[in-house]
Amino acid sequence: MEVELTLKVESPLHIGSGETYVEMDFIADKRSIKLIDYEKLLEMVEFNEEVVEKLIKAAETGEVKNRITEIFGIGGSQIPFSKVMNFIGKEPKESLKIQKHIQTSGRAYIPGSSIKGFLRTAVLFKFLEENPDVLIIPLQKLKKRLSRERNPSRLKKFAANEIEKVVFGSTPHKDLFRSLRVTDSSFTENTAVYEVRIIGNPQTIPLYLECISPGETLNCKVQIDKSIKESDGKLKVLTFDYVVESVRFFTEHLLEEEKTYRNYPPDVFRFYSGLEGKDLMRLGHSTGYFSKTIGLLLKNLDEFGFDFVRRKFGMGRNPRTGRVVKDFPKTRRITAETKQPLGWVSFEVKR
């Protein structure tokens, strides 16, 4: 069975490529970031030893910002640009580094792996909420190990893997979720650079992210291969209807949790009101712990002792004082100027 998803970006969406735009790559002004087309530029100017020395010196001292015209000895209007992006935020006084969105040939997209990861978390969340007894044995094992483990943080991945194995299957070959395949989305050239701020922390350092802009519409395909049936997990059948139900159930709980965060400005609550009635996913960078885990489910299981486990893992610990915050997660990230939480994507299903 194959369906098509139409994805509409509701708030700035960043999925990192692991690369960064540095000040050698662009010219910045108050409202735009202009990426320099070096291939064309080097056809226009003489790239000699003097120019190389100027570039090296500028890079070493950090005095690169908007000095390309001086270094190459040309006018600003002559610089060729490969792309111009809107800049939503304030330019920092120090150097500007922009985390690059994943892309191919300059066109951004949403990886199928990011979508599938969210679907998997949603299905796991719903199945465990419906079958809480499934959690008992792996959680008991985890608490025992944490009680005697000298370095509890190394058990984080173990804890998640053990629970997933019980639900989906004990090995990758027996994992029922391998029957679900998600293609990468279609492409878009419409990206912008957003200043992102942490709220809930008095000493906040801004991030600058290249994001797919709100309003962009992309498409991807989701397929469930019914011929793959071998699984020893508790979840025996995976249907697309159950996946969609799980996503709705999971995002409903995410939104409820988000609306309880007291440090959000009014703009965020207005944004969330505008999402009512839509089928949603939350993808990518700066979307928070609960969007990527079943932590919200565990938090509500009082007998599990979520606070005990997160304290053992050091989740919510202040790196300077060593104290663990009472309310977790303490901070959120939103765009500095438009006051939007990141990564919300609505979707429609075309069968």
C-alpha cells in the first residue's frame, strides 16, 4: 500500500546537514543573506597570492564579515550571488555562523528518515499508552541497572533500544517498522535564515538556522510492504490507519504539554491556537525532548519514577551548579523575531 503525503510547513523547519555557512560564504545586510557564487567570482577577478594572503589574514582575525569586496578589489554590485535568503532576526555583533539545512544542488528537502523517525516515535507512544504493562519489565531492568551503575549516562541509548525491541522486534531483521518506507520529500529553493533564541534561560546564546519557510508545500510517499511480516515484537500488525491515528494521538499530547509552558510569549499560544484541527508532525532541530522520545508518556507514569531516571541520566542538570531543575525540560527554543516554535508541519493524505 502506498499513499502520498502533502506536507505544509507551519513554522520554520531546520534539518541540519552538518555544514555551516561562515562569513566567507556570504554578504549579510539587515534583511538578507546573499550567498557568494565563487565559481563565477573567480572567473571575474585575478586570484593571486596577494588575494590568498588577504583571505587567510581575514579568516585568522575573524574580520571577514562583508569584506569580500575589499579583498577582491571589486564593487559590491559586481559580486555574483548563487542565492539570496531572507534574514529574520538581528545580526550579531560578533561573527555570524549559519547552520545549513540539508539539501541537494542548493535545494532543500525533508529527509524520509526524519519523517519515519517521527512516525516510529508516535506509534511507540500510542502502543505503550494502550499497553502500559509492556513497559514494566524493561523499566524495572533499567531502574535496577541505574541503581548500581557508576556512569548512568551510557545507559540512555540502551534504555530506548530495549523498549523498542519489545514493541517492534528484537533485531533489525525482525523489526516490524522496516516494512514502512518513506521517501525524501520534494525540493524547495525557498529557505530563509532565522535567529533562534532559548527561553527559560537568562544567559541565552542565539542560533542562526537556515530553515524551510512557513507556507512551503512539499510531497513525499509512504509505503507499507505487507509482505514483511516476520516480527517477534508485541506489535503484530502495522497499518497506515494505525500510523495516522498514532501521529494524531502523539501530537495532541505534545500540544497539550506545550501549552502548559509558562515562559512562552503570547505569540506562541496564538500560533498553537492556529494549528487546531490540523494533522501535524514536529520535525527537525530545536523541537525538544518530548517530540523525539516517549518521555512525555514516562513522565505521566508516577510509579515509574521519571524524575529518578532523568536525574540519574543528568537530564536538566545545570552544567555550572550541578543542580537538576524541578521542571523538565526547563527551556524552549523559538524564533527571535516571529516568536514561533520550530518544526511544525501539517499533512494531508492522498490515497
